[in-house]
Amino acid sequence: MSTEEQNNVSVNLQRRKILTGATGVVGAAGATFLAVPFVSSWQPSEKAKAAGAPVNADISQLQLGQMLTVAWRGKPVWVVRRTSDMLGGLAPLDGQLRDPASLESIQPKYCQNPTRAIKDEYLVVVGICTHLGCAPLYRPAIGSPDVGADWQGGFFCPCHGSRFDLAGRVFQSVPAPTNLVIPPHHFLTDYLIRIGEGPAEGGVA
């Protein structure tokens, strides 16, 4: 084989390597583009969330007395893990509340009970005051300085002074007309709550 022929063979081999490498890169890139939308489809899009798609709240790390905030429909939803003392303090407040039995307030039927919950320990509530839409503050401690010495724990709206107990029930003589809203929800597991979907729609209470 002449020197010229050897050079031609060498050039052809190099071209093949370059083409093979380029094809592999394009193939890998194509696989990535295919995989991303597929993986993304496992989670609701931001548009779907805004439209009301259910979201999950992992409460496995939530300690007694703590509150977790989850975004649903562009609103904050609070999950509060109540202690036995918090739950025990609800009934004595009935005489001070505007709607103690939640007859005029918004909640699913399965949460129209004294604790406004599926499981007494966990309150799931929309964190927006029913007066003018401000965000109340979580004040679980008895006698919180910014609320008053007679405060037994709950939620306080700093905008206009509305107060709610630890079941989201509104006190008398404050601007808010109704209790805080309880969204549809259910427990997927002991530590995973689906917010935006009731038991009959996709799970058990």
C-alpha cells in the first residue's frame, strides 16, 4: 500500500471516530430531553398547582407544637401538630367564640367537629384571615405578650386584631366574621397529607 493510500485510510478512520462520537453525543442529548419532561410529569406543574392541583405535605419531621406551611392554590396552608394540652384547651373556649360548632364557616363535612380535623392531633387550615386576607401569626404559647395575658394559644392577625383558637375558630368581638378555612385533605399515610383532595376523591381519612 502506497503512502498516499495509507494516509487516506487514516483520514477515513479519523472521520468515522468523529462521526461516531458526535452521534453518541446527540443520542445522549436526545435521551436527556426526552427524560426531563417525563420526570417533570410526575409532579404537578406550577400552573396546575395554581389551578388547584393537590399537593402533599410530609409531616414526618413535625414535632409537637410545631407548624408546617405548605403552598396550595397560591395560599399558605398550615399543618399544626397539637399537643394534648392544646386539644384540652379548646372546649373551655366555646363561650368566647363566634362560631364554636363551625356552622357558618367553611370546612369539609368530615372536619366539622370540635377539633376541626380528621385526626385530632393535626390541624390543617388555610393561613389567611377571613376578614381582609391578612396572614395571622401562630402564637401557641399561653399569654403571648403581643396578644394578651388571657391568651390561651392560637392565631393572631396583626392587621386588625382578629383572634382564632388552635382549631382556627374565631373569637367574638373581632373583625373576622368566620373561622379560618379548612381545605379538603386526607392522609395518604400516617405522615403524608394530600391537601386539595378529600378522602372520597383519592384516599381514606
